[in-house]
Amino acid sequence: ATIKRYEEQVILSRPGVMQRDLAACAGFDISHRLKDIDIPTFVLVGEKDDIITPKMAAQLKEALPRADLAVVKGAHHIPMLEAPEVFNQLLCKFVDWLQRRSP
């Protein structure tokens, strides 16, 4: 039901909104600065995501000095909606890890 609602929102958005969003993203490249992000980072991707592929997510993880990568099996581009229980478990695990590391 949540995925369906998201799809409807995308379909019902004003013409050109998605194109403008994508055009803005296309010109935005900070990859050269990723190495400077010195905080723990959680990279999450759906196994079947064809927008931000698992390969791209793995490259992001490698570029970030303190990143952790999780791939949600069977999920596409919105794993937090497609597999909320799995997402919550992964996020809680990451937050627990952060809390154990804090002074």
C-alpha cells in the first residue's frame, strides 16, 4: 500500500517536476569530497535497484572512509518502504554500533 501511494504521488506530480529534479541531480557532483566525510555513514541499497545500483552503492562505500554498506535482498529503489522490517533492523544495528562507540 505504501509503495502504491508513492507511485501515485510521482504520477500525480506536476509535469516537469521529476525532470527538473533529475536535471538538478545530474549537475551535482561532490565525489571528490567524499574522502573528507569523517563520520560513520550508513549506505543502504536495494538488491534490485536500477537507479542507484548495488555496484554504485559499493563504490560510494569505498569512497567514504567510515562507511558501512547494507544491501536489502529483493528490494528496489525504496528499500525502507519495500522492506520496512529489514530496514529497521539494519538501521537499529547501525545506531547500536554507533552508541557502543560513543564515549
